[in-house]
Amino acid sequence: MLEIIDLWVEVDGKPVLKGVDLKIPRGETHILFGKNGSGKSSLLMTIMGFRRYRVRQGRILYQGEDITHTPVNERAKMGIGLAFQRPPSIRGVKTRDIFNFCNTNGVSCEVLADRFQFSDLLDREVNVGFSGGEIKKSELLQLLLQDPQLILLDEPESGVDLENLEVLGKAINKLLEKYLWRQRAKSGLIISHFGFILNYIEADAGYVLMDGRIHCQGNPRELFRGIQRHGYRECMECQR
């Protein structure tokens, strides 16, 4: 689904990614751990194609096609979707309107919102006065309506209470087709600082990103346990 080859990226002249290599097969979900400022969000923004993130070297392949310099709107049409960590508030636009705009598969916005305890917010302005959990729900429901093939989630558990985290976990599992026993078509890349999202979803592989480089990879739960015990510095020394 996604292959990143020797990716070097800079923002405002400052290097933020330094030779990242990553491969996500179809149907798999991978999780990327790292401290704040390690380059995690920059990687997702680069995959999505935001112009501020300038690729200086390397390639991004999506379903075998080179999209390194493809505009962000074209990547969205190709089936790449991103849930932001801190999306903007949009005054004068109802959340219902955004949902209807994102809806590509004919699912009822009202039914989906009711399922994930979001009905009361449909006629509110987008993210205006929303709590952290409500913002994350809105982002995930937009992705469910968009129905992308590659799902990018930027710290979905950040700022969310435990009750909402369980609801978000269900939405993420539906988005990633985790309920299917047959082979899944969708793939995901989730970035996390705390790792608590692993209590609600299963990931197939994990990585640790530090200073713009991937330093560890392996079983995501083992990596997270190591981070909890020893911190991120151990990963730089381990070089697994």
C-alpha cells in the first residue's frame, strides 16, 4: 500500500526527516512512536502532500505509483485520508455540511453520528467549542465517510478521556476493517506519543522515530513496554 524510500524532508529550510524508510503492506496497520518534535507529524504531512513539507530526496510510493510530488487534493482522491491532531475551527460552517461534503459512499451521516455518540454536534460549527474527544470523533467520522484506502492518524488518543477513547477505538477499528476475518483492503499508519491507543486496536508492526530517523522496529507492544521502562533514549542505543 505504501512504500517510503530514503525520504529527506525540510520545513522552512530546517531538516525534519533524515532518510526514512518504511513499508506498509495492504491490510496492515503500523504504529509510529516518538517524542514530541521527533518528526512524526511531519512524516504524515509529507505523505499527505502538504507543500510546506519539501522533499529533498527520496520517494513516496502509494499502491506502486510514485506520488512524491502529487498535490494533496489528488492524493485524497486517490484514497489517502488524514485525521489531524489539531484541526482548525471553522466558524460559519456546520459540521453536518462537512460530513456531507466528505461522504463518498452514501452512508447516512445521521446514522453514523448516532452510532458514535455525535448526533448533538452535527449542527454545531466545525470544531468550535468542541472538547478534545469531540474533535477526534469528528475527524474519524469524516474519514469513515471519505472511505480512504490508506488511513493516517495523528495521535488519535491525545487529549481524549477514557470514555471517549473507547468510542474512538471502535471507530478506528471500523475504519481499518479490523472486524473482518477475511483479508483487509485498508492500511493504516498511526502515530502516538503515549501508546495508549494499543489498548483499543491491534497493530501489525511498530517503529520508533527520533530526530527524523527510524531507530527501532518490531512488535508494537514490546516496543511500547520498552519505552515505558527505559524511555526513548534506549531505542537510539538499541538500533533494533
